Amino acid sequence: MLNLVHGNRVELLADALADSLEQGVPASVLAPERIVVQSKGMARWLTFRLAQRQGIAANLTFPFPAAHIWDTFCALLGEEVPDDSPFRPEVLSWRILEILEQSLDRPVFDPLRRYIEGGDAVRRQALASQIADTYDGYLIYRPDWIDAWEHGEGSDWQAELWRTIKQSAGSHRVGLQKRVLARLTGPAIPAGSLPERLHVFGIAALPPSYCEILRALGLVSEVSVYFLNPCEAYWGDIVSEQTLAKARQQDVQRAAYLDVGHPLLASWGRQGRDCLDQWLAADPYELPLFQPAEATTLLCRLQNDLLTLNWHERRSRDEMAPFTPDDSIQVHACHSGMREVEVLQDRLFAMFADDPG
């Protein structure tokens, strides 16, 4: 069963998670509750929040999405899964480096050969690492390309290099995922091979391949997704102003059905929008938890506009309630990434000093 709990405040999602943990007890009291998160910071905050709510937070594990997906492969496929994937970027880069140093005499590899001509070992190693990272992204976000290359499609150097690597390597996540999906949608899974329930908390964006595995796990286990959603209305079909302008140039009639909604959501929220659409496509049981901000600060007004898809610039000035300018939204122009962190630290210290609570 797949449950989708979505709301605009992470505190509400954490309380819903606490309620879920209190309602059911796994068949094995020693089995840890698995809560998939995307950062150690979220795991730490969630631990404190659950401890405040329940009095204690124990026997919890917080795997990252990639680690949990790999654990699922191991649980369902056993010895078919290698102990150490030969396609990890740290390992794959050395395989690619060997090919760069020995097997670039074929015409298809001319672009690579020209790039490293006259270079030293450091240049070859840097290129190998970059290619390995690119292939790692393909395995996650472009499994269809990998599958096509292994079936002989594609004639450029990337496709040919991948086929050369695959000849001497083992299984990778694309092939393993196909087998796992077949197991999850096929005969009954052996009891105890998978956790009875799984929680996915606060992850704003996931690769489609990860969502596909988690949705399939919902067929045999209880999977609850706690998704931070800034808008209570459906916003999967809003587009940015730039996209709308291009659509009007190409097809005026089609553009008439498009809407910007709120420009911040349309331009900055695309990853979250696409991830939410992936969960909704599975037709889950939905539990909406939305709460408007009660304060009158500029930030709270912006949050409420996002919540209801309002855009103040579309309303006349008479309809806009007056407000006093405040510092709830700040923009700091910094000359480097390091300076950004320093300014953020200074502002946090100042906020702690202003509000000891």
C-alpha cells in the first residue's frame, strides 16, 4: 500500500510520522523502523522531533535513497548482487582509465584521443573520473539509454565505450532494477525478506527509477511518503513565464490552456512538481496536511500566496492588505560560495541573539 502524506509544514509531516509509528507495531519488535531521508541533517532533526513527541527515539535507521534501493536489491536478489558494484564512479573511473591508456586506436574514440593527446596522467585521470560520473548519472536518470546501448543502439563514443566496459564488468543497477521489479510484481515475496513498512520523509526530488522501485515496494509492504508540498492546489500543469512565452510563439491555441499560477513555483519548483506527479501517478491514499501561516510578515504572506496559488501582482493595489516592511525575507549579494556560508553563519548567530528561545 502506498500512502502520500503531503503538507506545507515539515512539523506537521513529522507529527504524522510519529502517529504512524505509534499506531502499528511490527511483527518483530527488534526490527528497526526504516525512514529514508536525503541528508544527515534531516535525520538528526527528525530524531529530536520524534524524541520530543514520544519521549524517546530508538531503533530507527535513516538510510539514504540510493542505499535503501541497493539494500532492496540485496534482499530480493541475494547473491546476484555484487558485494561492491563495479559501476561505482570510484571503481569505474579506473576501468575507463585503463581503456584510455590502451584501447583508443579505434576511429570511434577519436574525440577522446584528441583530447588527451599531449596531456599527462593527471589529465587522463580527470577525464576518466568525469566520464565515470556521467555514466553514473545515466544509470540513475537515463536507464533507457543504457538499455539501448547494450542492445547495440548508438554509434558514438559514449555508447561504444559503455559496451567495452560492460564486456568485462558485472551487473549494474539498471539490470538489477529490472529483475527486482519482476520479483515485486510476480509471485509472492518470501516472508521477512522486506520490511513490513517503510517511511520516506522530506525528500523533495527523486530520480524516476527510485520512485518506480518505491512504488513497486508498495505492492508488498506499507510505504508512506511524507512530501513537503508548498501548495494545497494541484500545480502539476503550471509553467514558467519563459515557457509560456515560447508556447505562445509556437502554438497560440495550446498556450491558452497554460497558466503560470505563481511565478516562484513555476520557475523554481519544477523538481518538486515532477516528483509529486510521480507519486500521484501511482494513485496513492492521500492525506493532505496544509496549514496557512498566521503571522503577517512578508515571508508568511509569500508562503500563503504559494499555498493558494495567489499572485499579488495580478491584484489591484486596493485589494492588497497593507503590511509593514520587515526582514523576514533577505537577499545577500556575496562574491563567492565561501562568503555565502560566512554571511549565513553571521545571520544565524544574530537571529539566535535576538531570540534566545
